[in-house]
Amino acid sequence: MIYLRSPQRLLKPFTDFTSMSLKAFHLIFVICTTLFCLFMGIWTGRQWLAGETGSQWQLLYAILSFAGTLLTPVYGYYFLKKLKGVSFL
């Protein structure tokens, strides 16, 4: 005789997890975004210094990326300050 498992039991390992809080998500988001902006600023800044084609756009991208590198942690600070009483879990 063949016994089949219930669908709920098969799906349990994929659904048995705790969801990430908004506070923890924003912390990870701010860190990743800051690192991405820093990388883009360095990359486009080096291209602008090398004098590649479209250098005025490279300079603009570098300036905007470095602005994002500075402003994203400011956003993260004020967001975490706003949710001071909320736990990370």
C-alpha cells in the first residue's frame, strides 16, 4: 500500500520561516544601496578621469552616485530613529 504525504506537510519547510521586519529590511537595504552607490561613483569617476566617450555624462553619474552614497545613510539614520521602539524581529 502506498501512503501519500499531505501537501501541507510537503510545503512546510518552504513556509516555516519568520518574516523579516521592516526595520531589518531597511538596514540591509541602506547598506546595500550605499555600497552600490559607492561602487558606481568610483567606476564612473574613473571613466570620467580616463576621458572616455560621453565624459560629461560620466561626471554627472559620478556626482549623483556619490550624493547617493552620502544621503542613503542619512535616510537610514532617520528611519531607524523613527522606528526606535520597534524590534528587529
